[in-house]
Amino acid sequence: MYEAFLEEVPLLSSLKPYERSKIADALDTIKYPAEHTIIAEGDPGDAFYLLESGEAAAYKRGIDGPTKHYKRGDYFGELALLDDKPRQASVIAKTDVKVAQLGRDGFKRLLGPVEDIMRRTEYGVPEGQTKLEASEE
């Protein structure tokens, strides 16, 4: 069901088809109405989300307006799982949305091959450099 969608997700494009298939089998579909809070800043991280349809935006306390916009193929919720820290922002549906959700255990088990890519993307670390190397500069 999710294989074709996962092929379109840039984060997962480097995975082999059988790896994407394993991820597809572990995903759950959840629909949220517009204005629904999908994840809340400060909450513990328990899942990773891929946006299948609709639009969402991230908001941080103390900052006016959204800090990031999400569309089909974008992902969120990974930072709390990567770093085992509370959610750093709230993500709110701007339209009716459909997300593919991957729980903490599946995330750790199945997304290991793309963990470095997620860290570089979210922390703005240059290609070929780790987060630790970038922080030492």
C-alpha cells in the first residue's frame, strides 16, 4: 500500500525496495482535521510521521508564525526519537491531513540506514559531515 508513496519520499529514496517494503508494512495511516495538533512541543517523542496528503506547519513557543511548512512527502517527529528528548515544536494540520505514522520501536529498527541523513537535514550539517564534527567548528 505504501511502497509507491515511499519511493516519492526523498529521505527514503536511497533505500533498497525491500527496505522500503519493511517500512511500509510497519506504517499506520492516521487522518487529522485542519487545525488539529498532531504533535505538541514538550511532549515525549513516540512516533515519526510522513505527510501523505494535506499541509501542516511547525510552531515553537515564543516565535510568531510557523517555523516550518510541510507538504506531501515531508516528515516530522524524528528529532525527539533521534535524540530521545521532548518534542522541540508543535506540528499543526493546516488542512485536513493524512499521515503515515511509524512508532518509536519501528523507527529505531527500520530507519537506521537513513539516520545520518535525517541528522544532517534537520541540523543543517553539510553533506559528509556528522553533527558532532559540525558542532566542533
